[in-house]
Amino acid sequence: MKSYLLTADAENDIDNIKYHLLEQGGPRLARRVMDKIEDALAFLGRRPGAGHNRNDLTAKPVKFWQVFSYSIIYDPAPRPIHVVRILHTSRDVKTLLHGRRRPGS
């Protein structure tokens, strides 16, 4: 059994990350980044307290873990942990975490 569950948003984020990396950097870069994200997800499932809170971005009880320029945002309370989003740090994380969409995002 996996030590983490991806929400529908997180699954969509992964698909978008793969597509973007393949388009911009090719298969080698995409595989490298995706491998690191997958390793981090497995690690977080084993160590659900890892990461840090970002009270400046959300009051939700989630933790943040950085992989390159991507933030893995997850709820450490349930078992397995629930991965809420995986977002590039250039995105409007605060707005996306609260379910509000900005035009063009």
C-alpha cells in the first residue's frame, strides 16, 4: 500500500508538470524531476512530520516540502498522508490552495 494519496488536484498537477517539463526540457529533464518528486512523496509518507508550515499562505493544517522549484503540499494527519497540491513556486500558491482561480491560471 502506498504511504500517500494524491488528491485529484495533485494528480492534475503531476500531469501538468510532466507535460511542461517534456515540452520545455525534454524527456531526460522530465524523468529527473519526476523521479525526485516521487522519491519525496515516498519519504513524506514515511515521515509525515517533515516539511514546514506556511502560515503566510494558508491556515490549513498542511505541510510544505520543496523539490527543486516545486512545493509538495500535504496533510500529514491522515494515514496515508494526503497530497493536496504540487505547485511551482512561481504560481499563486495562496490563491490556488483556497480554491479560487485567477483568470489565466
